[in-house]
Amino acid sequence: MIGAAKRSLARKSTAVPQAVHTGSFIPYVRLYIELISLCLNLSLLFVKKERSLS
């Protein structure tokens, strides 16, 4: 019975850092997506400005 409790504790101790790591990774993914969106919007703005000048 003690061995099963140790294994359960070992699984829990590895699950917590993985969850923390994933949770700290998500804001960077969101930032990356926002930067891509900003770059696309700026490029569209410049394309529209060039077309209006032509």
C-alpha cells in the first residue's frame, strides 16, 4: 500500500510543474499571435495607402 501512495505522490509532483510550465507558456503564444496580427494589419494599411496614391 505504501508503494502505491508513493507512486501517486510522484505522479502529482510531476503534474504540478508541467501545469505551471504550460500556464506560463500561454501568454507568450498570445503575444506572438498579437504581433503577427499587428504586422498583418500594418502591411494591409501600407498596401491601401499605396493604392490610393497610384
